Amino acid sequence: QVQLVQSGAEVKKPGASVKVSCRASEYTFSDYCIHWVRQAPGQGLEWMGWINPKSGGRDYAQKFQGRVTMTRDTSISTAYMEVSRLRYDDTAMYYCARGTLRPPKYNWFDPWGQGTLVTVSS
Amino acid sequence: QSVLTQPPSESGTPGQRVTISCSGSSPNIGSNYVYWYQQLPGTAPKLLIYRNDQRPSGVPDRFSGSKSGTSASLAISGLRSEDEADYYCAAWDDSLRAWVFGGGTKLTVL
């Protein structure tokens, strides 16, 4: 079945960067976009942005512009999300989720990856 | 503070019908579809309802969604213990140009 498998947990120091991967299987990677959503401990969901694997086009939520970079490698059906200048409040579970190639407002998120816990600690 | 407003918690007994509300505004729920996600303890969210009232294949018809104006609701009938989870509403916001979520509702089956 369609699956998104994410990389393992990370522990980073404040000011460092982290790169999370999301590998897609059982569908044509370039036919669907990838969204990234994060969830701080005990908190709700927060949309970070999306990438179109076919064109490489991407858009980020205003809060994350300048600090988040989304990329992809179509040869291995994998999307990446990098957060730079990490802060303590970036500690969260980071999820990738599949969307459609239609404009973001016509998307929905299905399925989701299993999540990658990023802990920012000195 | 979430853009969409949900009650923090709801509860019900097995077999009961419960509803979870989601309140927004014109740029989000008022102008776009509403989606609902179920997050079982310790797992990733799962799509439950799309485009206001559509169920993906595999989602029981005990789950139903509706939307009116700038509000939406999720109804769960014939409540079961396995429905105990966090439920999130979501919508695109034309002003923010971003997906926005409700703060989540923790459903407890008593």
C-alpha cells in the first residue's frame, strides 16, 4: 500500500540544522506533492509547507520562510525537509504527508509518514 | 492559539453519538473545504473526512462531517472504545495562504 517512511529521531544543539527524509513507496512519487506538518509535544498540528516533486516548486508557511528548505530526489522517491538555526521550541514530531499536485488549497493529507522526533537540547 | 477553534475535550459512552465542533472564519472554513484527521495515541494522524463530508475508503460510516457557514462538525455515532483519540479539523486559509488546524479535541470513551 502507499507508504511514506521517515528517517529516525534526531537530537540537535540550538543553532544547528536538521534534515529529515521521507521516502515514498507504492505510487509514482512525482504525481503527488509532499507536505510537512509538525507537532510540538502535547500540542496541535502546524503546517510548514509543501513541495511539488515533479517541478521542484515549493511554498512555505510564512513563519518558516528563511529557516526551512524543502527538497526532493526523484531518483529515490524521497523528499527532504531541513530546518536551520534550530531553537528549543523547534522540538517536535515532524511528519510528511502526501497531497495532490493541485494548488495547496485543494489538497488534503493522506497518508502520513510515521513521524520523526527532533529534539533540540544543549 | 489555533486559527480554528475546537473544544479541548469531549466524552461519551459506548454506543452514544458525539459531535465535535470546529469554528473558523470567512477566509478559511467560510471559503474552503474542511478536513478531519484522527490521531490515535502514539501514532501519526489519519485522514477521516475530506471535502467537508466525504469518507475515504475504509473509514466506517459511523463517522460523518458537515459544514455550515464558518463552522463545521464531526459526528461519531455508535461510539466505540477504539474511537478514543485526538481529532483535528483543518482548512486552507486564503488570507494566511496556509493550511490551518484546530487545536484538537481529545475524545474519551467512558
